[in-house]
Amino acid sequence: MKIYVDADASPVKDVVVSIAENEDLSVVLVKSFNHFSHDEEKGHVETIYVDTGADSADYRIMKMARKDDIIITQDYGLASLGLGKGCIVLHHKGFRYTNDNIDRLLQTRHVSAKARRSGYKTKGPKPFTGEDQRKFEYLLKKTISEMKKEGVSDDQS
């Protein structure tokens, strides 16, 4: 089991790295070259940089991820692809994407995009709060614990 983070705009990168370190799991941060940094990552963290194209990080994550890996993203399209591959997909606001909720989320995204193209203004996402972070931390810890009980480990290289 590895944790992949769609990391360009993720407000939970540090939380993921900290929890993964405590759980002895590998983390892969996927970022565009626009977010390049010379900062050194911890030993269990790998940073992969991709082109700045709209879906470059998504494609790279999907190329690397395997069944039972964890993907952290706010992108519903990537979430849908991850679910199709058998991954566990979490949103940084503290909810898990499922086959039961992904169609509704994608439909909402489509309707909002259609409205914007027609000239309507739509609301953006609500700001990330401390409560959101606590919900995410709890969800990630719970997810890892459940997967370890099921015998899923970090044995993929």
C-alpha cells in the first residue's frame, strides 16, 4: 500500500507525510513543475514532477497506482479513475469517494461547468478549515488501520 497525493493544491500534504511516517508507509507527492522545490523530503516520501498540463498529475498517479493504494485528491475525475482501479480515494475535506457518491459528484461538477460556460457565476469551494483537517486526519488513520487489518501492506515497489 502506497499513498499518492495529488499535491499541487493539497492542504493536507504535511498531515499525510506525518501519518504515513508513523505508519511506516510510502508517500508519493505528484506535483507540476510550477510547484518545484529544492526542499528535501523525508526518506519515505518521493516527489514526482509532471508537466503543467491540466491532467498530467492525474495520468501519472493512475499510471503508478495499484489496487488498494490510497489516493488523496480533490479532483472528482481522478477519484473516479482511482475507484475504477480498486484504489481507496479520499478527499482532503474528510470524506471517502465511493461508487455510491462519485456519479453524483461528477454530475454536480458537470452542471456547474455548464453553468459557468453559459455565463453564470457559481460558488467555489468553501475554505479549508481546522475541522476539515481533523476529519481528514481521522479518516486517513481509520482507513490505514482498516487496510492493515485486512492484510494490505506497503510491499509494492
